[in-house]
Amino acid sequence: METQIVLKAPGADLEARLRTTSKINAVVITHPHPLYGGDMNNSVVSIVADAYAQEGWSVLRFNFRGTGASKGHHEDGIGEQKDVRAAIDYLTAGGYRQIDLAGYSFGAWVLAVWARNNAAHPHRIFMVAPPVAFVDFDQRAAIPGLRHVITGSLDDLAPPGRIQSALPQWHQDAKLCVIQGADHSFWGHFQTLRQTMAKIIVAP
């Protein structure tokens, strides 16, 4: 069961849902680009949420500012970093000791930028289909905390080759998982995505 909550971010109250499974471990999940229809109800976001819940983690997902019932307006990834901080602060105040950050598409880019601006953060970061062919990810800049990247072999927005070449610069210990036959939406490959996420959640 998910509980509707409101996250207090600077300049915007955010529509959010919390699924409580654990009192110790929780994940913040960020959604794809709102100007292209992305929100917290996206199918891939839901798959990532289900994978974490099945592994016994609590799940917090929210709509970025200006999306759905969230107040404010889209801020090209700048204000959205404040939204990520608000979600982390909410879970920290709730007593969670391990907080993962998982983002899909635009949400992955927001997490990458946030991590670079908060380099000493303690969180594991997982990126699903980071759109390196659509927005500037900076192939040479480290992404502190990055653990795994998942993309599809047919994803033209997050092509595996470009991600693989950037991975050593992003984080020397990060790993790439490629789902064969999947494009950016992972349509027809949801079960494989869920299984892949479940494996990397419990990986050291």
C-alpha cells in the first residue's frame, strides 16, 4: 500500500507516494522528462519501485515540480535537484539509514547532476536508460555513488556503447547491464528489467 504525502521542497510542494516496507532501507525514484509526458506513474518507474519493494525496501516516488499535482514549474533540472534533496531529507527525518537513489531517463540525469553537486553524499545511485544522446551528461565527469546503469540494446537515447565508454570516468566501480532487444521504453521487457533491478539492489 502506498500513502499519499506532500514533500516540502524550496519553492514547491511536491505530490509524492510512500510505500513502507522497511524502517531502515528506502529508495527515492525519479521519473522521466515531464515535458514529454513523464511522471511518477511511468511504467518503468513502477517496475523499479516494485523491484525495491519485493526486496524489502520502502519506496518514495514523487512528481517533480510542475508535474501532476506538484506545485511550481519545470526548471530544466536545476530546481529538480532541490526536489531530490527534499525527498532524501524526508526519509532521513523518518529514520531511514540507507537511502538509494534510482532514476529513469531524465530522472537519471537529474540524479547525476545532483550527485556531482553533492559529491560527499553517502547514497548508492542507479541509473536506468540515462539519455546520453539527448542531454549533456558530461562523459568525463565523475558521478559519485554510481553503482549500476541499465539500458536496452536498442535504446537510441541511451546507447550502450556511449554509456560504456563513459562509465570508467563516471565511476571506476560502476557496472553496465544491457537488456537485449529493449528500447528506451523497455516495452515487452518489463519482467527482465524487474529481475535485473532485483539482482543489482542486493549486490554489494
